[in-house]
Amino acid sequence: MDKLSANNKIDTIRIIIFLVIAFGVSNIFRFNIFHLNEILEENSKWSYLVTQGILEGSGIFLAGILGLYLLKKQRSIDISFFGTSKVKSILMAIVPSVLLIVIGVKNKYEINIHLYGLIAAVGSFIYCIMEEYGWRGYLQEEFKFLKHGIKFLLIGFIWYAWHLSFLTEATIMDNLFFLGTLIMGSWGIGKVAELTNSILACSCFHLIVNIFMYNPFFNDAFTGLSKLIILIVSLILWIILLIKWKKDDQKLELQKQVKL
């Protein structure tokens, strides 16, 4: 086997380490083994949601960081927090954040809906970023040289398994719908990762999925119209940014080739 093929090889041990940490650490807090939820909810009110999200996301985040660290020892990594454009990554994150603040998020804590929109945006982004370090940060990089269909199916199935929705009261149809959503999400967000190499950009699309599906910040917080406005406005502006992003990256690549 030549050196290039060896560098492209998937490491089973590395994946097992990733899965053990991702599933093990996250589920310690998801199943409330140390009974922290009661303490946090009693003492911190709304901030309990932020803390709970960070704790449940800690496993996939730590697994992703460690996985990337180990993978970097084998080959170069394309993905990073801001990817190939810090400015465009930040602009993408600003779009849904501003929409959540302007539209406002209803809540049971008697907090101003616009202020709570800011809290929900920040808390949700933290959680989405933590997840994306695992799925698009490490796992997609690990499976980088697999065929696209196989790669996104694997990530979608692992992503679904990590949530353990099949252990809840959700029906078989609910689980199949959730699995299908995550497989499609793996393809869609995966394409964003390939175009931008930005974990923050991927987290923006992850956030939209959370707004439309389950997220404790947004339970019964919006009308269908509000969700539709957030989706349509975000997608339009993101598509414009992504088109610009692709053109700028292509131009930069051409300039590098000319210099060579």
C-alpha cells in the first residue's frame, strides 16, 4: 500500500474511541445519572436549558475534538471552525440570530420575547456547534474518501443512534421519519461542509433543523408562519452567501495556480 492510500485509510480504533466517548459521556447527562438536572433546574431557571444542552452535547464535542486531533496525525484536515471564510461564517450565523431576536421567542420564564430570542439563539448555537464538531468536524473527515452515498448514510445512522430516540415513547413511524431526516441532513449539511469547510456554517443549518423539530428553547414558541419566515429568509440569504463563497474560493484557487 502506498503512502497516499495509507493516509486515506479509515481507522477503526479511532472510530471506536469516538463512539465510546460520544455515546458514553453524552448519555451520562442525558439519562441524568448524577441527578444534576434537578439541581440545575431549581437554581438556574432558564439557564438550565443552556447548561443541559452543553452537558448533553459534551460527549459528541469531546469525541469530535479528540477524533480530529488523532486524524491530524495521519493526514491534513480541511474542516475548521470558520472554514475558508471567517466573515461569511459569521454573517451566516448572524442571519437566524437576528430573526430570532426580531420575531421573538415565547417562553414560560416571563422573559421579554426578544431578549429570550437572543438567549435561545446563543444557547442553540452552542449546542449545534458542539454536535457539528462530531458529525461534520470529525466523522465526515474520517469518512472523507468513501463514496458520497455510503458516507452520508453512515453518518446519518450514527447521528440517529446517538440521539437514542428509539428508547423513548416515539412510535416506529416517528423514528423512521427522524432517521430519514438525519440521513437527509447528513447529505445537506455535509454538502455545506464540503463547500465551506466551516463548522459554524454547518451549525447554522443544524439550527434550522432544531427550530423545526425538537429543541427545548423553541417548544410551542412560534407560529407556523414565524418558522416559515425564519426558514425562507435564512435560506435565501445563505444561498447568496454560499454562491459568493464558492466563487471567492474558486478565484483564490486560480490565483494560487497562476503563482505556481
